[in-house]
Amino acid sequence: MLQGLKGQRLGPYLSHNPVSATQIWQWCSAMGDNNPCYHRGPGQIAPPAMMQMWTMRDINDCYAPGSTSAAPYRVFDEMRTIGYAANVAVSYDISFHHYLRVGDRPRHFTSVVNISERKSTRLGTGYFVTERVEYLTQDDVLFADALITYFQYQPAAAEGNEPVAPAPQAPAVDEGAAPEGGAPGWQPDYSDLDIAGLQLGDVLPELHLPVTHKLIVGGAIATQDFIPVHHNLPAAQAAGMPDIFMNILTTSGLSARYLGDWAGAGSRLEKIAFSLMVPNFPGDVMVMRGTINAIEPRAAGAAVSVEFSGSNRRGLHTSGTATLALPGKRTTV
């Protein structure tokens, strides 16, 4: 029955509002992203990682008026009826074709491309579901497309196993200002990199990001994600988690911010692909790291591939690769 839901292209799902300077500001404020390209002004662009949030459902779980009435996640609804009620995002694989500007009106289409066999994991037993999402402007211009994988599961505790252990206690993190910092050399001034000096194996400076309740909840709100596990403790515990946890959209925004801080305001993120491993809980500090693994000269600069990761005290939270277009000239690699 579930396999019969594959391949159906559903949409369009519209945005509640056009791309706005206010929502860009809210996103950047939550992510700590101070890239001047995202500031108000005639050349303002939206951070590319915002791609999904424009057409998300509102706080009442409703899509924007004019959207198709077809339920986009019928596969998850069907799984809930047979006891697989919990859901977590697992991975992103996104290509960005161009950046949005204030006034654009995004919409998306979605189709389920894969449903795994029943799998058992630390969280519980369930199915991995991958959807392909196409993001278009009001003029039918494709600005991004993505493969997004979720795990729809029955929490381990609900299967009669031992409940998930509480998260290990960590040193208190200031829930107010939540200062952040990096290793020596982390001084984002948004100046473009000198690509002539880049070499394979170059290591990016580390960035230390304190994970607070404020960041998790603020990130969920800024990304238009009202799923209870990201702000409601009982809901998170019912899903087998010890506390609320960071959503994949915030992880994506923080990763893109880390890469943009390093590469400079003239860089453009063309592709990002990453997986989620251990969650980010309140009290964690996520350490972002990166290494250059490819440099491709272009007529107007270079495409630089970076392997990046974010880890906390339990291990890797995220790991992936990204490709950024950098301006400038480079004659050798």
C-alpha cells in the first residue's frame, strides 16, 4: 500500500507571503548570520537555506490559500494509522540554482521517490521516506530542488524497550546572549577569499555555537517549523527524545552561515548535502569544522567543495559537503 504512494507529483503548495525583508531579518537573527548581502537595500537577497520555509504550513498546520488540496505527506498519515507516529528529518541534498529577492513568490511541488523496507534504529522501528521537492518562483523558474529524507517510526519506548536515557548533563550554557566564538583566525569580515591562495586540504577555522533553548525554539520559529518536538518537552519525550531538539532547517541555516562567513559576501552556495546523526539538545555546543576537498577553476572565479561537520559532546550532529562559487581569478590548482 505504501509503495503505491511513490511517484505522484503533488502541488503547487504556495507561500503565505512573498519573500520579505522582515522574514530574512528574522532568519538571520536566529542563525547569527550577518552577511551584508542579506541586509535591507536594493541588492538584498534571501539566504539560500531559507528555500523550504517560504512554503511551509502555518502555525495552524494550513498551507497558503490557493495551494492544492492534495495532502503532501499522505505516506506519513498512513504510517501513523498503523502505529508509526514519530518523525525526524534525516538528510538534505539541495541544489540552489539562483537566489531569491524581496517580492518573489515561491511555490513547490513534491513527490515521494523512495520508501525503505522496515528498519530498526536506536530511536525505534520504522521507514525511511525520501521526497523530491522542486522550488519555483511565480514565473515557474526553478530556484532550488532537493531530496529530503525522513524517518517515520515507532519510538523504542512504545515498543516495550527501555526508555531513551536522559541527555548527559553539560556545563550550563548562557541562555541569554549565548556568546559564540571560534579558534584563532575565525574573524568573519565578509571579505571575499583570495582564491589564488586556496589549496586542497586547507582547514577552515572552527566555529563554536552554544545550543540553547532559545536557539532551538527561535530557529524553529524562524524556519516556520511548528512541529511540537522542537518546542514542546512532552512531545519530544513521546518521540523517544530526552528534550526538545534542533530541527534540520536550523542545522541547514547554521551550516550555510558557517560556510558563508568563511567564503565571504561574494560567494554563492550552489549545493549542500548533509546527514543528521546525534541530535543537538539544549546545553550542547556544536563545533563546526571544514576542509577544502576540491577546487575547480572557472572563467569568473572557482567552485570550491568543502567537507564540513558539526559535532557535540555525543559525537557528530551533522556531516556533509557543500559547493560554493567564489569570485576572483585562479590560474593553477
